Amino acid sequence: MTKRITPSKHLSRPAHLPVESDVLRDLLVLAAEHGLDPQALLDKAQVGVSAEKVLEGSWRSSFSHADFARFYAQCVWALDQQSSHQERRAPIRKLEFDLLCHCLITCRDLRGAMARLFDFSTMLHPRMGQQRLVMQGTRAVFIMDSLRAVRNESAYLTDLTGLSSLRRLFGWLIGERLELAYVEMCYPPHLEEKTLSHLMPYPVRHRAPHNALVFDADFLDRPIRRTPAELEQWLSHFPFDVTQPQSKDAPITETVEAMIRSALERGAPTPSGRTMAAQLSISVGTLNRRLAAEGTSLRSAKQHCRIALAEVLLGDPRLSIGEIARRTGYSDYTALSRAFRAARGTSPSAWRDTSNNV
């Protein structure tokens, strides 16, 4: 069984850093305990590592956000499908979740979006847990009742993912991080603290009467600030990329780098300034000025993302430097080496040797 650890009161926000192998291993253990094939999950997610090495702890490299998001999606969908089959109900599909998001983006404020969500969940009952809003003084409590007959580790991860997804969706709709006082889960803790804080970076109170998000009631009157055009970009990674920026007022560098990382990790061409400006509903000139005001540029942001991804890929000894150059958008080994040395003061090969000896 996975180790039960009560999380600390103060959990760190997930940074834009590679995902540690401990987080992946914790989820692989949970999946294996419920009859899933860990290696099959990794293979379906196109994460080229050995499940055996991760589980035994001999694989200590980090994983890119894209790799982890794909694995996380495969793991949660498989576990939810398994529990849905046991409870004789159809699981919620990604298409249905996307349709829910399209319904919410036309609301006036967060309160209205939640009311529409309640209607949507009623329509999908009993496949989707029932939700309601309760006021407790100056705090709002968004309750998501679990309808699961069996409340085991599998159900825990699925319900935690649901709460995490809705918290990030609500914050994204209003263009700012929805800061939580705490989270309630109607389960005992089933994940290591590091894994829990990566998936839900707020204090979690276990063994509560229901699953809930508790936050300042003032958020309910925040207007919906996003547009349908922005939603299409968001949905390409939602709900399993837990690092997607939520704040519309956050440094634009954060959003731009998220777009660049997404393209690189999918093997797609890095988006042009014109493409990113269109997705942000601003002009190319405004994009460049805002980046300059933050002390960077589009060129620097692309370079930063390419080098960061190269560092992650260098942790995989099966990949040649030439292949890493291709995956990070450089023309060849020489181009990557020149850029890497300029950024890190050493060559990719030397960096790999040093990292493997740590």
C-alpha cells in the first residue's frame, strides 16, 4: 500500500521545474496496486523510461512537464474507467469536460459559472459528483460530493484530480490564482506529501465529511475575464498540466514560456510572436513591449525554454546529443552546444557527465 503521510500545513506552489521521479513513482505504485500495468501506462504516455527502474528507485532523473502530464492523464483516466466499471457507470470523457468549460466561459462572474456548473453536473448525474456552494461567514465552500461506493486509493486520486482541475479552471476563468484557505477530502491520506503538494499545493484536511475547496467569498464576484479564443489554447493541456498559468495579470513571460514549452515538448515548431500575440488578444508590438518591460524578449524566452528542456533530456542516457538538439529546436549538435555553453558555461556532454555522477 502507498505510505500514509499527513501533509504539512504549508505546501509550496508547483514551480516550473522538472517533475521529480518520486512523484511519478508514487503514482506508479498506486496504479500497480489497483491492477494496472505501470509500464503500459508509461508507454501509452510516450514516456520512455523503465517502470521497473522508477519503482525500485534506481531512476533518479527528473521528468518534463509534458511527459508527466501525459502520464498523469493516462493514469487518472485508467483508474477512473476501472472504478466506473465497478460501479456500473460510464466515466466522464475529456470531450464532456471541454464542453463544460465552453459553457462556463460565457458567464458573467465566478458565482454564475459555479451555478452553471451545478446545472451541468445535475445533467450528468450520477456520472459526475454533485456540487453545491455553502457560505461560512466570509468564506465560500465549494462542495463536490463523491458518489463513489468504494472510496479507495484509486477514488482518492480521481477525486483529488477533480478538485484540482476545478480550482485551476475557476482561477483561469477569472484571470487570477484562486487562493484556497484549505482543501477537504473525505478520505484518509493516500499519497506521499511531495506528490500531494505537486497535485494540490494547499493544505489538505483529510477524513472530512465531503470533498471541498474553501476560499475567500470575495472571489465569487470576480468577473469572467477569459475569451473563447484563449479557451482553445487552455484546453489543449487542461486538466493534467498542473503548471499552466492561471493569472491573466501574471508576468507575460510566464504565459509565453508556457506556450513555448508546450510546443517544444510536443515536438511542434515553436510559435511565432504573431501566433502568441493572437492567442493573447494583443498586438505583436504590445507583446514585445511587455516582454521588454519584464527584462526579456521573445528570443530570450525561447532560448530559456530550449535550454531548460535540454537539461531534462540530458538526464536520459539513451538520447544522443544530436537527438536532443532536434527535440529542442536547434539545427544540429553544434548549435545546441554553442547555446548550452553560453547559458550554462559548459558543454551538454559535460553537463550530462556531471549530472549522472551526482
